[in-house]
Amino acid sequence: MEQRPLGQSPLAVSVFGLGTMTFGAEADEETSAEILDRYVDGGGRFIDTADVYSAGVSEEIIGRWLASYGRRDELVVATKGRFPMSPGAVAGAGRAYLTGAIEASLRRLGLEHVDLYQVHAWDSAVNLDEMLGVLDEFVVAGKARAVGVSNFTGWQLQRAVSRSRELGLTPLASLQPQYNLLGREIESEILPVCIEEGLGVLPWSPLAGGWLTGKYAATERPTGDTRLGDDPTRGIEAYDLRNRPATWAVLDAVGTIASSRKVSMAQVALNWLRDRPAVASVLLGARSVAQLDDNLAALDWSLTAEETEALTRASAPGMPLYPHGFLETYAGVQVWADLGYRVEPPPLGR
């Protein structure tokens, strides 16, 4: 499997990483171990988890598997901290909480260090210098080889990168955002920061909670043993939020290519995402070995330039007229057009 550099860090990550939010929830320990075995057998080397995944159970399952695997140095293991481990518990991105969080994660994983430690979201109650300082301390102390963030807005990410540079601290290596053919919002402000500052992007939810597999229909609410079948109101991929004409237009484009290629719609969506600018590793979130096998089969082929263009145009979100459209038209700023946005010229005379 292709290995890509992760930002300015010493790490290289597999182009398809293994996200483990399903471990201990949608996948029991036996299934989770089978998924891990299949992933590394397929050449994968990047395993991503978080302390809040199944309230620590995901890390525990990975820890027991790592102990039996025995080849820790071959793998890149990442985790995250920031959110409370139980309702009402103390949490945050300050020194006290993150210090305890990484120690607890290391115990559950059975490791002396993780390769990548990430702050799971911005914390407006904590001074940014404190957050960046404790991340730097983790690297200096050998508890993490690199550090990153997840779920930051554009201004938050740029401020964190710039302030880390000003203070001479360990630079952020990565951003872990939601990114897929149905969710391209990061392209207007967040992705350009990653490109400009050299951060690796680690997309989560690459199949939009199952939407991009083609399993849902416009005329029937999900039921049965699927992510939305279990809970149609689940998160930002909720059925009523996604069930709109723009979604079905994207799915039609994905389905057309899948049919002509005789591959799954999931493989089409994953192939498009892995070739987006700054993407270092796409995090696969399988709940079964069969799902993982299908996802990994996307490694066996690539989209043509014409297919990529068709998907990019079909899924392009509207660009705000100002400032993005204005700058694209009058200042020759090409970032957004290069990412596939439709640009409507502002009225003349303004």
C-alpha cells in the first residue's frame, strides 16, 4: 500500500488508514481483531483511534491486538483526546486534562508512546499557547512522535499553526476533518490552510456515513442493520439532512462510474478522495471484514481524469459570491476553482 509523508513530521502513513470508531460498538472484539489482521495483511500501517471511541474500549481492543501482533515498529498508531469520557466528566484541551488523557490512552493501548497525538476539537476555554505547549511537551517527553488537530475551523487552524511557529514549538503535522463527496465544506477555507502550511489531511467519514455506498433511497427511510438503519437521525449524516436533490445528483454520478467499472460505489468515492490535494490518508471505518475488503479493493484501480472531473463537478458545493467568487474572478485566485468549485462572476460595476 502506498505510504505518504504526514506534514512536516517524521511519519509516513498508508494512503488508506484504519479508523476504529466501530471497535467495541458496531464491531465486537473478535471482529475488530479480524479487521486489524486483514488491514495489515493488505499492507496498511496506519491505525487511528480516540479515547472516546466506545469510552476507551476501542483503545483497549487495539492494545490487546498490538500485544499479540508484536511488530509495533511497523505501525503508525494515532489517538485523540479532548472530549469527556462519560457524561458530565471534566474534559478540554488544557494541560491538566490532556496530560491525563494521553497517559490513560497509553495505558489502554499498552504503549510507551503513540506516533500521532491529536486534539479532537478546538477548546475556546483554553489558552491556545497552553494547548500547543502541552503538545510540544508530549513530543519532547517521547510520549508522541508528532501532533495534530481535528475538527478545527479555518481561522482556528491557521492561528494554531502560526502561533506554534512563533513560539518555536513542534509544528502541527495534520488535520483530521470530515471530508467526502457529499461534504466538501473544508475546501473553501480549511483545505487551503493545509496546502499552504504543509499539513497532511486525514479525512474521516469518507463514505458519508454510508450514503456514498448507495445503500439509501430517496423514497424510503433506512431500516435494518446499517448505520442509519440503527438511527436515521444520527449526526451530520442524518437521513433528513442528506435526503435532498444535491445528494442524489452526486450519487447518480458515483453510480454511473461504479456501473461502468463494475466496482462498488464505495470504491469510486474512496478513489476520488485519496487523490484530493493535501490528503495523506483516508480513514476507512469498517464494521465488518467484508466492508474492509471492498474498501481495500479500491487500491487495485484508479479513476481517469475524465471520471475525476465528472465527480468533482457533480459534487461541487456553491461558492459564496463574496469574498471567494469575487477574488476568483477579479484577483485571479485559483485555489477554489482548482478544487472544483463553480464560480459565478459577480455583477460588473461593483
